[in-house]
Amino acid sequence: MVILINPPFIDKKSTHYQLFEKNKYPNPALTIFAGMFHNLNIPYLCIDAKLEALTFQNVLSRINERLNGKQPTIIGVTNSNTTLIDYDLDFIGRLKRHYPETPIVIGGPHVSALPEETLGKCKELDVVCKFEGTETLIELYDFYNSRKEIQNLNDIRGIAFRELKNGTIINNPNRPKGKVSSLALCRSRWEDFPKADTYYIFTAIGCPYQCSYCFNMTQRSFGVKPVDVVIDELNYLINHNGMKYFTFADATFGVNRNHTKNLLQMMIDKGISEKANWECFTRVDVIDEELVSLMKKAGCRTIALGLESGSEKVLRRAHKNTNIEKIFRAVKVVKDYGMLCRCFIIFGHIGETKEDIKKTMDLTVKLNPDEIAVGVMTPWPGTEVYELAVKKEEGFELITNDYKKYDKYFGEAMVNRNISLKELNSFRNEIYLRLYLQNRRYRDFLKFVWINRKPIFRKAKSLLLFNLSGKEI
Ligand code: B12
Ligand code: SF4
């Protein structure tokens, strides 16, 4: 029996937890693995402890109920991001005490980038799966279950593991790039998860681009799910879970234009667009009038675009492969079709100056998107930004290995010698204020102030004390 777990949330004060609590969703990796094991007739149990708000004890009871005290063949743990890694490794440490005979495997973006460090940190962890994990997990299952195909862990590409004899950490080569496994493009098995607030549904896996600040989980491979499989998932969630709103969670929606158009047309033909609305993330150079018009007819209500910067120089250096003209065109078409336009922006890009940030602000005010989400550059392991920060280049310097501090809302993971964190955060406030006030969006402005009332109050207090005592607190 394979057990797959999305570990419980521990830090209930974190931004991750608060965002998740507002909009709970089944973990995408678990839904795909469930689909895969179901299709292959391999016994499995998925436990999404975050979705179900389970404690460590609840997780143990679930496993024991199913296994009647027997040891599982393998336990797989998913780690969604760097910020959560130390909690997840801690969870593995506790789990191993209850299942000493069972190999424990972890997968996800952070461990794909730092497999050896991860194994070094957690002695209870046996294997790290690097990058896309479906075929790797099947090979691991074969090895631990029967050794029919795989007799030696050295023969499994895409893993790092600890040798049982002497504890040496071995990092095998990655799996070949170029193609996303058909196993990862299977029907996600929503049946194994309780109803949720929202659903992250994939029409494709991977992203063919390589932006400097983003960790590419498939090493730039890209593959699409068959249209009928996506339609089947949508129908299931609408009919059984009462889904009315969802997200197409592809890293970049619409990369394969023909596939996307076929899917959208099918959603219209099957009446799905009348039963559920959706949103997606995409690039400014992927959408145009033809696609956006079809997306709207198929039920799309919000398009989130990676604007990132208003400086051509910064966009080039980030290998974003877009430009201001394309940004203008994309935002205009989304707004012309009456859809909600959300733009993602980062402050603190490689080589970015204060003048570049001002250009981003000016552009944002001019574009006047409905929503913006502005983050401070975070060096996610495995990205170019991270490598520069490790090597102390381009003014970046990694200042902590405390992964709990890797959070785009705080930006405390590295120092940026070009622009201080204080300045970056103050630019972050300024862009919201300028967007709302210069565009006379007073209601949005009041909403922003209300949501951010605590940090704003703290800042006002420190300025007041500064004026009274001469010292800023
Ligand atoms: C959709 C998405 C989201 C969704 C939810 C995703 C989720 N898993 O919970 C939303 C919009 C909520 C989101 C939010 C955030 N995201 Co996001 N997101 C993505 C995106 C575009 C796709 C991820 C995904 O679900 N893919 C499909 C699933 C199936 O893939 P997967 O989870 O990676 O699993 C595969 C492998 O990792 C592996 N695997 C995973 N688990 C296991 C377990 C075992 C046992 C094995 C063997 C293998 C294995 O096999 C799986 C199948 O191939 C990626 C970019 C990308 N191209 O991957 C960024 C990405 C994962 N996100 C990222 C980040 C940083 C965030 C945020 C922290 C941003 C923020 N707000 O600051 C938040 C955190 C929210 C959270 N609690 O996770 C980073 C993570 C980098 C890092 N080192 O942490 C990525 C890589 C993008 C980037 N900027 O580089 N995200
Ligand atoms: S930022 Fe978007 S386009 Fe760039 S690599 Fe990441 S997912 Fe792909």
C-alpha cells in the first residue's frame, strides 16, 4: 500500500495558512498521484491533512485504520514550497518513529532544487524525488514492493537517496528533459478528496519558459492533458461537488493554442461554461483577442498576467521574453472583454534600479488593472536569482537558510544591495496607493487600507514616536 500525504499546517499565523483558509483546495500532486495509482490498480491512500485540517495524530489514525497495524510499502510526502519545508521534514521525522520499516520519499520544487541538503537535514528521510514525479514514484514502488523491474535504487533516475549500509547520500542523474510523462497527464482523481472551496485543475503540465525568478518544475518540458479528460474532471466536480468556480492552474494557460481552443470550444458545447466560472494565470504574449473572446464564452472571469516589471531592460534580464507593448495589448484586451485583470509584479529583479521601479509604477497606474499582487523578490532555490544570491553577485546576497523566512510578502531571505528591503516595501505600498488614488478608485483604496490596517498602524505609530523622540522604532 502506498500512502501519500500533504502534511498538516503548523504555523497558523503564516500568510500561507491564512490564504489557504480562505480558499481551501485539494493538493494537485496528490490528486494526480491518486489518478495514476487508481488507473494502475495499485493500492493507495491519499491524506490531504491541510485540506481536512488534520493533526499528526489524525494522520496516524487514518493510516492505521486502513492498514490494520501493518507497515505501508512506501510513504510519499509532498512539499508545496520552500517556506513549508522545515515543517514537512519535521513531520517526516515524527512519522518515521511510527513506521520505522517504511521508506519515506519527499517531492516538490524545493527538494528538487536541493536534494542533498534535504536528505542531510532529515535523517529519517530515505529518498528525494527530483522534478516531475509520476514515473519516478512508480519505479520506487516497484523497487520497494517487488523488485520486478528495478533491483537497485541507483537505477532510478530523478532521485537522491541515502544508502542503507553507510548512510552516504547518492544523487542520481535527473530524468531526461523534453517530455512530460503521460502518467502526469492522467485524470486527477477528485473522488478521493472531500469537497473543497476551490479546485486547481490542470489542462497542461509544465512551462517551456525559463524566467530568472521562477523554478521550472518540469525542466521546461510541457505536455497537455487530453481534452476529454479535462472535460470529464470538470463534469465530475460540477455534478458531484457542486463546483461553481475553479482555477485552471497551468503554470501558463494557453501555451498550446490549438489544444486550448479545442478545450474551450468543448466547454461551450457541453454547457460547462454555463455551470461554472473560472480564472487562470498566463503570459501577456499568449493571449490575444481571439483567445480571450473564446475564454470569456467558456466561462473565464479573471485572467492573471505576469506583468513583473515596467522596464524593458529588467524584462530582458529576467528572460521574460515580453515587452511593454505586449503588456499593454494584453491588459487592454482583457479589460475590453469586461474580465477582471490581475497583474503580478515583483520588486527587486536582477539589475533593477529605483528608476526601473518607478517605470513599473507609472505603467501600472496607466494600465489600471483591477487587481495587482506585488511581491518582493524571493530567491527560490534552483532559480537564477537564487544562484546569484548564493554567489553574492548582482548585488544579491543570501542571508538566511531559515526557510520560514522565504516569503514574497516579507522578502527577508536575501539582501539586495541595489535597493534596501525597507525601500522595496515602501515602493510596494506606494504602487497600491498610486494605482488607487491616481485612478480615483477610492473604494479600492479604503479596502486596501482596511486589509493592511495593522502594518499601516504600526508604521504610523513608529513615525509618530520618531517625531516625538527623534528615534524610529
Ligand atoms: C498552481 C501553483 C500554485 C497554486 C497551488 C499549488 C499547490 N501545489 O499547492 C497557488 C496559486 C495556490 C500557488 C501558490 C503559491 N505558490 Co505556486 N505554483 C503553482 C504552479 C504554477 C504549478 C504547481 C502545481 O501544482 N503543479 C502541478 C503539480 C502536480 O505539480 P507539483 O506539485 O510540483 O508535483 C509534482 C512534483 O513536484 C512531484 N512531487 C510533488 N510531491 C511529491 C511527492 C512525492 C512522494 C513524489 C515522489 C513526487 C512529488 O511530482 C508531482 C507530479 O509530477 C508552480 C509552477 C510550476 N511550473 O510548477 C508554482 C510554484 C510551485 N509556486 C511557487 C510559490 C513560491 C508559491 C507561493 C509560495 C507564492 C506566494 N504566495 O508567495 C504560494 C504558496 C501556496 C502554497 N501553500 O503552496 C513556486 C515554488 C518555489 C519554491 N521553491 O517554493 C513555484 C515553483 C513557482 C515559482 N515561483 O518558482 N501556487
Ligand atoms: S514565470 Fe511563468 S512563464 Fe516564467 S517560467 Fe515561471 S511559469 Fe513559466
